[in-house]
Amino acid sequence: MAKKIEKTNAARLLDKAKIVYELIPYTVDENNLAATHVAEELGEDIATVFKTLILCGDRNGYLVCVVPGDYEVDLKLAAKVSGNKKVEMLPMKELLPMTGYIRGGCSPIGMKKRFPTYIHESCLQHDYIYISAGVRGLQIRIAPADLIAFIGAEVADISHPMG
């Protein structure tokens, strides 16, 4: 018998809003929390597996960037779109107290507080994307338009391919 998937806070919020999604479990590798590993485990194109990154701006405080797994946030673009002069990644030790999530399990849905959220424009090229369900080992498969509407995200060019 298949193990019952525990609903996360993010999933319960989507249920409450009557948004269609699917919870997809994957095997966690504690030594490799990269989105590329998640995509391999899911058997999906890395372009559909999005990671959630928290940044801090010099003018407007915290912001959330949701970008494809093989991309990195472009700090200049993120600063510009968020009305900051400069932004930097949130130090890892501040992630849990700030969002309620740990590295490798940070979801753009259901953080402790609502922060301005920006999602990379490439999400609109896909029928669905994957985002963290709020714990390591579980992804949410969701239509980008539903996610954008639910979290009030702004679609923007905020990242570039890694490398």
C-alpha cells in the first residue's frame, strides 16, 4: 500500500482556495538539495522545476524570487523590479525564522509573512510547474497562472541561466 502523503500548510492553503494542484513526492538527497536533483527524481524537465529564493533589498526589505531550477537570480534585475538599489540573498540561518521553511523545502505559498513575490517569466511557457510543497521530498504541481494569482506574484525577467 502506498504511503499516505501528508498535506503541508501550502497544500491546505491551496485546498481552501479551491485551486487544482497535485502533490508529488520525490526521494531527498541531503547532500544534493539542488533543483536539478529534484527534476531528475521527478523525471521532469528542469525548466518546469522552480526554486524559491528569499532576498533582502536595501530599500523595500524582503522579497521572494521563484526561478527555474537551472537559473540563478540576477541580483540587478531583481533589485530593479522590486524598487531596490541592490538586493542580496537572505543568509541561510535567517531562512527558517523569516519564512517558516528550511533550505530545500521553501515554498512561495504559506510563508510566515507575505512578501512581494516575483516569478520568472518562463513559467508562462509551461502548462504546469513544480514548486516546493514546504518540506523536502514533496513538490506541488500547479498551473503557473493559478500560482501567480494565488500568491499575487509579479511575472518578471529576474534571472538568467546558471554558468
